[in-house]
Amino acid sequence: MKNTVNWNFDNTYSRLSNVFKEHIEPVAVKNPELVLMNQDLAKELNLDFTNIDKNELSALFTGNILPEGSNAIAQAYAGHQFGHFTMLGDGRAVLIGEHLTSNNKRFDVQFKGSGKTAFSRNGDGRAALGPMLREYIISEAMHNLNIPSTRSLAVAKTGEEIIRDTPLQGAILTRIASSHIRVGTFQYVAARNKKDEMEILLNYVVKRHYPELINSKNKALDLLNVIIDRQIDLVVNWMRVGFIHGVMNTDNMTISGETIDYGPCAFMDIYEPKTVFSSIDKMGRYAYCNQPAITKWNLSRFAECLIPLIDKDEDKAVKSATELIDTFGRKYEEKWLKMMRNKLGLLGEDNKDKSLIVDLLTWMHQNKADYTNTFCHLMKLKEYDDDLYKDNNFQNWKKNWETRLSSKNNHTEKYIKLMRSVNPLVIPRNHKIEEALEMANNNNLEIFHKLLKILEKPYVQQENILDYIKMGDTTREYITFCGT
């Protein structure tokens, strides 16, 4: 494919030894058809598709043709899936290369659903249209919520049926990430017990993502420390908006600190800490309230991989790594409290703040209040009024909150501005996502595009928003699936 698009590939990961990947071509599809193109993201990547006709774009975004300079690979990695260790790898994804923007930012360009690889195990390597559209819309929603995330450049149909419980339309997502290196990538190398390979991976990650550590005296320990902070920041952001990832396996935790893999994910409506949406999470391992603890657990698995590089003396290495992991609880608590203070417009700190926050969450839980809308109500937005908020216990809590607000020289304009910066007015409501996906599966993208447009500005008051802020039917259990 001619480089009129401005592709600028520099494929550093594919130049690593074959331990880390398999060179592979995407499996050709029968009848490619472009469904969605993210023009805003394309501009950010300095890519220009305006001179490419739709047939060629369809072929490009299904892997039937590859851009000049690409070098397709499937990455090797392992992972603890629901606590059980497995050797994995890209079973249905192909990384076609690393694109450099004009300001020298590096992004992986990956096809998801592009056919079998050496890591496919018993899978067909394909993906269905519904789950790829779900990842497109929720990853873009997360980006617009100011949460670090992989993003979606395009979705294209393959013209082939894939078989899950029923026949489904096949599709391929083009995913953009600062990289696809995971905790599981380190676990894969650690399982081979080759210290030299671990050093190669460590040095590669530091150079690519954390160049400030290049001259560190102990790169492994310093990298662990940085990634603990990155992951705490990420999960605090998830908790802020009521996002439930649904499958927090170690192969779904990126070293860059971006949210990745929007499989059985969803946003919480009613505040229920034990909320689980995933069809396969029978024990609630990845429930909303467990996300911080699982983050720490995953980071502990990452630390184990780095032990040989932290210190030649294993006991010293374990001690150093454990001390860092043990900072997780304090760091998370501090960042979570700061986030919740912001959601409530509280300036400064007060030793009663935690009690005030917990009292609100307890009331929300007991009264089955909507998590997002409760904060919108507190921001004096009339669209979010509800008889529920006339409850005496809520009104008493509100008086305590207002007393706290009036301290620290806080004015209405100041605290509302703070609240509006962190409390979304709209989230991807589960029933709206399902409505959009159902129509899209019937080749009607009108509702999908409307929802996408609303989710572009989650912190801004928009017209015709009422239909997007209501909860769906809470009497029915909402279940999401991995799509594999």
C-alpha cells in the first residue's frame, strides 16, 4: 500500500529476539467492509486516509493488505487468569507495527480478531462484530473521561460468520496503544528462567516508556515503584467513574498504565460494591470493590518476575520488592481519598473527610442510589433530581457536607467547578450500549453514532441528554461476555 497515509513505522519490538514474538501475516478475509473509522484519532496520529477509497480502507483494516513499513507479529506473554497461571500470547491479534507521530510519539497499531497465530490454542483467532464495537465505544468513552486507555481506530467486518453460541458476523478492531507490553509479558520471560532475556525486556521497557530511569542504579526496583503509582492512578480513575473492568488478569495489565481489553466490562448504575457483570466471574474476583486488591495482587506477580534483577542476593531482593508492594495500601488510600474529596468538591483535608465519604457511599448502597447521578444531583443539576434524595438520612448527610464545604474558604463557584471536572454527567449506560449494539448487528449504526457523540463530552451539559442519564431495567441481571 502506497504511503499517502503518512505511515511512519519504526518497529522496535519486532527487532527483539524471537523469544518475545512470532512473525506472522494476518489471515486474509473473504469480503472486507469498513464499518467505522475514528477520524479524530487518525488526525492525532498524523494519518490521512482521505485519498484512500473505501475498498482499499476495508482491505487495510482487515489485514488483506498491509501498509508500507509494517512488520506483523504476534506477541508472546503469559498470565494469571482468575488466579491460575497459563502461557498465552496473541491468540487472535496481530501487531502490525509501531507508528511514530510528527512529535515522535510511538504507538502500537494492532488488529484484534485477525485470525489464528501460534498462540491461538484451540481458538479460531476471530472476533465478532458486537464485542469489537463494544471495545470501540467504551475505549473512546474512557479516553473522553480522561482515563488512560488503549483506543480504537477502526472496525471492519470480515464478511465471514464466526461460531460462538450462535453464528455471528466476524469483525476486526484496529487498536492503538502506547504499547501492548503487559505484566504477563514479564511473566512469560520469567517462566523461561532466563535472566538475560529478562534484562533485555526490562531495558526495552525502560527505554520505551520510562526513559527517566535509564541511568537508575536499580532499574528493576525503580520500574516497580513507578508502575505501582501508575496502576494506582488507573484504578482510582476506574473507581471514580464506576467502571468495572471485569477481567483483570495479569495479561490485561499494561506496563504503560493504560486500560486494555474491553471484554466483559461495564459501568455501574446502582451503587453496589460487589457488582460483577462478567459471565465467567462466578466468584466475584473482579467485582468493583475488589479492583484495588486485585491491582495489588497483579503488581505482586510483576515484582516476582523482577527479583533476579533487583539484587543478586534473593533474600535482599524479595525484601526490597515486598517493601515497595507494601506501600500500595497507603498510596491507594491517599489517592482514593483525594479523588473522593474532588468528587465532593472538598478543598484541603479534614480528619472527618473519610467518615463523610463512607457515610454517603453507605447511604447510596442502602438506598440503591445511582452512583453517577448522585454526584450530579449534588452539583445542583436539576435533570438529576429524584425523590430518593428527599430521604431524611440523605438530607442530614447533606447538611454535614455543606458544613464541611463552607470551611477552607470554599465558595459555591469554586467547589462546583472542582466537582464538574471529575464527575461525568453521562457514562456509557449498559442498556444504551446494548441498544446500540443490537441495532449495529442489524447493520444500523444510527443509534451507535448518537451514543458515541454524547460520550465525546461527558463533563459538559448537552441538549437531549435525558435519555442517556437514566438507569436501565434494574430488575434484570446485566451480563457481559468476553467475546472469545
